[in-house]
Amino acid sequence: MADIQERLKKLGASARIGIGKGTPRRKVKRAPARSSGDDKKLQAALKKINVQPIQAIEEVNMFKSDGNVIHFAAPKVHAAVQSNTFAIYGAGEDKELTELVPGILNQLGPDSLASLRKLAESYQANMQKESKEADDDDIPDLVAGETFENKVE
């Protein structure tokens, strides 16, 4: 009997915040509620604009003007074709265009290939321009006929 009382005292002492009889017990920490409220609000808004779900879409890529791509793997897609409205939601990732090019080449048509080529060329031009600016800042140009020893003396 005494053994049980000692165990209960230890458990009671570990459950209290302070020391002593009048201190409150610890609050139980609960896991945060799921964000199903946001999903329900989204579903209600989509229902108002009369969209229908489109099944079997494996991935969605949205090309941005800076050369990056918003990539959705297994997104949920809803469409209202009569109003030309599409809703794409899910876990999206910001990726570089170079990461996705091998996988999306077979999905692109001739028009898209031309625009992708232009985008790649502009991206390369920006990268070369940035590298030249970085090189100019690092090392100053030497003037003809002058050496570092002449400057020190």
C-alpha cells in the first residue's frame, strides 16, 4: 500500500507546475486542428462559379517570367469551361526551369517549344549579364605601364 502511495505522489509532483499543494496542474497540449475549414471554404467558392472537377491530371507547370516554374505534382483541378476559369490547388513548389526541362519536353507542342526556346535564351542572357557584372566588380583593370611596385614607392 505504501508503495502505491509513493508512486502516486511522484506522478502528482510531476504533473504540477510549481511546488506545493495550491499550484495548478499542467495544461494538456493538443495538436492543432486540421485546416479543413479552408478546404470547405474553397469548395463552397468553387461551387458558386459552377466548376467541375477534372480527373487524371498528374502534374501542372506554370511558367513565370523570371525563368522559374511553379510545379504542382498531383494537383486538384476544377474547370468552368464556359467562363474559361480553371482552379488548380495542391502543394506547389517553386523550381528552376532547368530542373523540369527533360521531363516536360514530350508534353510540349510546337508553339510551346518556340516560347520555351525564347525563355531559355533570355534566361541565359540574364545569367551571362549577371556573371559579367560580378566579374567587373571583383578585379579592377590594370593601366598600361603601371605596376604595383611603382604605386608602393
